[in-house]
Amino acid sequence: TKRAVQTESVSKPGPEFMSKYYQPRKSEIMDFLYSHQQRPIPTSKPDVVIANCPHCMKVKRNSFAAHIDLQHGNYSCRTCQSKGTWQDYTRALRKKKGDTFKTFSVSDIRGDRKSAQFSRAISEIENYSKELENSATILNNLSKDTGIHKDTLLSYRVGLASYASPDSKLAVVNGEAPGDTQCVTYPQTTYSYHDDREFVVETTRLKACRLDDVQLPVAYDPTAPVATGLFGYHVAPSDAESVVITRNELDAMAVFQATGLPGVSLPTSVYQLPQTVLPLLERFSKIYLWLDDDVDGQLAAETFAHKLGESRCSIVNTRMGDAQGPLNAHQALLQQKDLSHILSTSSALKHDQIIDFHELRDEVYREFLSPEQARGVQSLDLPALNAVLKGHRPGELTILTGPTGVGKTTIISQLSLDFCKSGVTTLWGSFEILNKRLAKKMLCQFAEKDLSQHPQEFDIWADKFEQLPLYFLKFFGSTSIKDVLQACQHAVYAYDVRHIILDNLQFMLSQQGRSSLDRWELQDEAVAELRRFATSKDVHITLVVHPRKENAPALDINSVFGSAKVTQEADNVIIIQKNSQGEDLRFLDIKKNRFDGTLGSIPYKYDNTTLKVCK
């Protein structure tokens, strides 16, 4: 339950005075950093840590570059070249901490922090590596099946434990026999400063996968990520200058085993490098991005290189032009390839404004090798949609319209969940419906049942729902397009968002024009800005727009509210049509498809049981 918040006004004390001769103790510096939500990282120098620079804490700047001397408190930033005393640093950080962005994740909606705690004692969790080491048969089989040596598994603190899957938890709730699953555990680690004045390895989160499928997640502990950590981070010594980022844990261990370079993996199973883990990587001057050698993997590698700093990043192509070659580092290890040689062929990101076909050649070839990825993410809920639109692709603008009450939000919330479950990081901007109402609808669609009839299952489904890469804008009602795009830009940078839904255009721009002509110009300008944003940031934007007229038996592309510019800017135009013969059957009418020109109408019905639509 939420704790009551005291709303009475309280006079705020002024800032504490510090003499310029004051020298803080080491423990005072660390206490201040932690109390202000900073996570300092040790360096090769024992009395120097890296933390955020308060002078360059902006979306596009590398703010985690302040080197703080723990002996004297002096700091200097490698990015903006600012420097000063400890008093200067604390004053600037206190001032800067007031800045926030209007986005939040699924875990924020629940209103509590129950999921932010480990499900069991940390001493038990940190003993899982010993459990695996003492289980000789399981350890030998795991090493044999994966090709990862036993000493590598133990160096990465891979463990053995039992966790209940969501399906098993549902069985218990419904009165059936419980059944925990024996799992391989992968700890995500960081360094934490303790009272004995030294940094120690701290486990921040655990990923548990089935023993018979060591890449299939059963559970995350805690369910919601609240602390920063990376699998394999502790393997890199304090003086390490290079690190390899991989998609999963087996890839990271394969790289370390074959090359000796520390390998770390992405925190979840989707291509997402959260802003919260960037500080952990600031101490490395060279970063290799070794993701899957396919269309999605290489696009993600380019995105991460922009975020981490292109000058220190190199992208690894595992196949090296061989269509039958390994997809990733672990496959390369199993095929007995020379991983050191593959790593040596890595290349820097090309200049984004100057290019020739030689530089495009590998990308074009990759699209021939993976045609299904080139078409886009496929809809699992509405496969008939794939036959027309071919897929969900980044860099496009989709307009969705339909009469009032026809179910536009129901359709788009279902489709956004559909793509989100396939790994498409999604940002929802709901300007007409409160976020808690939208999240309630989406959670029921996710569970495929009305959870108000099954309240005992809420925590189980909510824990599972929290694992989705799904975020929400806090805006509601009339909001300037500038503010919306600023928040979207932050979400793209911080959370690697690839799909943005704005529902809807009229509510977002309401009360912003003095006359109808002003409103039309404002709408045209907003759509043009969204079009530019989708192209420049390579994200898919779905924009819900009310129709201009609703009395006609069927809407057409000219029925979209506003000028012709709205549909001209769009790559796809989808109209929800009512059925003139009855209310049960409706149609998704694709009126524009810039990808290949295919048009068509897809009939569907609403299922009251699952709260979803189906063909």
C-alpha cells in the first residue's frame, strides 16, 4: 500500500555553509554521492572514482566523466573540462538534481516497491555459484552442452537455484500443485562502496533460466530493475581499458574464454542498453559491440555506438561475409572459429553523411540473408496484417483513424503489446486516457482475461508485465509538440525506444490555436515534426487521428481530419471501418502502404473473454 504523503508546506532550510578550507572525509564523499542517487565507479587509481558531472548532465552529453579525488574532494570533468573543489561539486549537483523528464516505466504504475527487493536473502543468492560448483554432474553437463569451461562459468559467478515460473505461480494461485524449476542463474553485478572503505562486488539483479534451455528466462530477481548492474562486470579488472558488449550471457563468456577480454551482456533479452548502465562503461576507452550479425543486431550496435561515443566503439561482424557463418560469439565458439581474429576485423561506425556502395554492401547483403527482418517485426496477434503491411519497420509514420467508439485505442494497445513482446521497446503517449486506465486495459489484454474477475492473479501478471520494455509519457491533454518531442528524444536515447504511440493528435493539440485555420496549420506542423523525428531517430511513430467526418457509410483517406499533408507525410494509413451489416464484424482497412504498395481490408471481431481483437 502507498504510504500517506505529508502535503503541508514546510519551510526549506538554506544550503549548508562550507568553509573553503574544509576537507571532506572519504566516507563523507561516498555518503553524499549515494544519497544523491549517484553510483560512483572505481578507477585504476585507488583514491579516484568516476561520477556524474553536474555541469554536463544533459541528454546528449557524456555526463559520467567527473573524476573525484577521495583524499581531497577535488574533481575534474573529462567532457566539459570543468573542475573545482568538493564544495563546488556538491553545490552544482544539488542544483542539477531538480531536472527530470516526463517519462516512466511499467514498474512505476504499480505504486509500490515490493518488486524492488530480492525474493530471498542476498547471502543465499550470492551462494548460488557455490551450489553449481558443488553440483559436479550439472556443472560438467552445462560446460559440455555450452562449450563454456567450468572455470569461466565460476569466474562469472553462474549459479544454480530453483525459481517458480509465472505459469507455476498461476497454478499455485488456482489451487494446483506448485512446481519450481531448477535454473541456471546469471548475476548482474556492479561495485559498491562499503563502510570498510573499499569497493566490493555487489549483485544487483539475477536472471534465472531453465537448466534445459540456458537462454530461456524463467524469472528475474528482483522483478523490477532498480539498481545498476551488468552480467560479467566484475570480471573486468580496475585497470581494464577494453570491454566487449554482447547480446546474452553465453556470448559474453565465450568472448572472455576465447580472447581474454572481459565480456558483459545486455541486461535483458531485448536490444536495450539502459541509460542507467552507461556509467559502468565510462572507465573503458575501447568498447567492442559484438551483437548478432543480422539486420536487427547491427542496427542495435549502431544505436549503442552513438550512445556510448562512436570514437571508442567498434562493431564486430561475426560472419565476416560468410552466409553460413556463425550468428554470434557463442556460435563461433561452438564452431571452433578464431574469436580473436573475428574481433580484430571489427570496424568503426562510418560517417553518417558520407557513404558509398562499398560501405552499404554489407548492410544490403545482410538484408538478403535476413529478408524477414528487412520486412519488419511480424504481428503474432494479427498475422493477416503481415500479408498487407509486411511488418512493423523503424523510421515510418503510421496514421490510424476511425469513428468515435470504434475501438482505436483497443486495437493500437493490442498491437503495441504484440510488438513489445517481440522485443520492440515502446513509448506510449496517451493524451485522452489516463495512464493508469491504459495500463489496466493493456494488462488485461496481456493476461487475456479480465483481471477484475481474478484479482488473486494480479501480482503474477503484473510481475510478468513489468518485464516488457514499455514506457509511458506523463503528459495528458493539451501539450506542445516541442515538449512531446523533447520527452520522446530522451526516451529514444535513454531507453532505446523503437516504437512511439501518440493517442491522439486532436487531444494533444487541443486549445493551442486561436482559429480553425491556426489549428490546421498547427496540426500540419506537428505531423511534419513527427515525420522528421521518425526518420532522423529511426523509430516507428503511430499517430491516432480522429476522422473529419463520421456520417459516411465508409471512411476513405480523405476522411482523416486536417489537410492532405497529414496523409501525405504518412507511410501507412489504416482506417477502422464499421460493418454496415452488423456491429460484431469490423475491418482494418489499409489505405496506404509506402513499403510495397499492397492495400487490403482485414476483418476482425472483438473477443470479450480476452479483451482483444482476432481475425
